[in-house]
Amino acid sequence: MKRVLVSIFFSAMLLSPLAGWAANSADDWRNLSPKEKDKVLRNYQRWQNLPPQDKEHLREEWDRWQRLPQDRRDRLKQRYEEQRQRRDNR
């Protein structure tokens, strides 16, 4: 179960910049910093290079993430951030 949740969260983190950018208007692209634009483009290229079965898996994980209650998503995000900070501080 824990591995599935981590997979869901990772999938959401991978796709969220694309999903957020796609949902907003083109004007938002102009407001991004060069670093943010580069990140969006890199993620988009990674997405384009994925095999179809991997794309389908990520879509399923994203849908599963979206169905989680907001409080559960918030707890997972917080736990992920804490783990990342501990890993970065090593």
C-alpha cells in the first residue's frame, strides 16, 4: 500500500507541472521564469518520450491521486516534502 501511494504521489508530482500549465491560459506561460519554462519543457519532452504503456500507467495513477480525499493528499504531500528535506540535508 505504501509503495502504491508513493507511486501515486510521484506520478502526480511528475504530471502536475504539465497539468497545471495546460489548464491555464497561454498568458501564464509568459509569466513563468526561464527556469520554470525549462522545467515545463523538460517534463513535456520526458512525457513525449515515454512508451504508451507508461503513459497509460501514469494517467491511471494521476486519476487515483485525484480521487483521494484532499486531506489525504495534503498528508502525503507533507510527508513527501519532509522526506525530501531529510534526503537533501544529508
